[in-house]
Amino acid sequence: MARTILTRIAAATAILALLAPQIGGAASYSNGSKNNTFDVTMKIIADCTIAANALDFGQSQGVLATAVNVNTALQITCTNTTPYNVGLNAGSGTGSTDASRVMSGTGANTSTVNFNLNMTAGGGNWGNTQGTDTKSGTGSGVVQNLTVYGVVPAQATPQPDTYKSTITATVYF
């Protein structure tokens, strides 16, 4: 009986020794080794993204006897060293141009409110013609904030309504 138990223990030990490399033990090989290399690659291309925040001249304006000045920000992110230009179109107001923007009334109201978008406070008009009235920069790989300065100049006050224009901001690169 003792001999049978010893035989079984010896057999189990031999089986475990054979299975150890497959069970999690590290195999050791003595016939040599070979190796090779491989490349890990990625190509970065010139690219930019743009995000825009709303520009609100206020929700309780009365008579437009004095200028209303507000600003907002555009977030430009371009790959490092990528040159870019940012343009602002005329907007969706009826009869708007880059140089003479208007917000339109709603419904049957055909009145408009004149406004300007400038590159600096009190500065030049921000339009959409590259090299003429766009804002340029060079990407750094991280977000760059550009301020848009909005002005509603003093003007004859139209009828009460909500006035709106949708501006498209474009980054050219």
C-alpha cells in the first residue's frame, strides 16, 4: 500500500515537472535565439479645428442711442507650425455684407439692427477675404483663443423683437 502511494506521488511529481512550462512556469530553451525589429509609425498632417462661442448683445436692450460693445472667443487648434487664417462671413441677416452686417427681425418684421465684428477693440472689420481682413496665426498644437469684438453702433432703434444673424467662422490652413 505504501509502495502504491509512493509510486503515485512520484508519477504526479513527474507529470507536474513536464507540465510546469505550460502551467505558468517559464520555459528555458538552450538552442539559441533570433530577433528582428519592427517600426511603429504615425503621420501627422497639417490640420486645424475651430470652435465658436455665441456673441450676445444683451436680452434687454432699449433705445440704441449709444454703442453696445461685447466680445466672444473663437478657439483655434492647429498642428504645430501650421500657418492659418480665420475669417468671418457676412452672416445670415437680410442684406448683410462682410463690411456692413445686420441682424434681422423675426416673422413678418423686416427691420434690421446694424452691427460690426472687429479684430481688435475699436479696430478694423473682421471679414472673410484671406490676406485682407482675416486674422492670421501659426498653430502650436494646443488651443489658441481669438477674441471677436462686437459692436452695435448707435442707430435708429427698430421695433421690439429678437434680432439675429448666424455667422460662419472658418479656419483656412
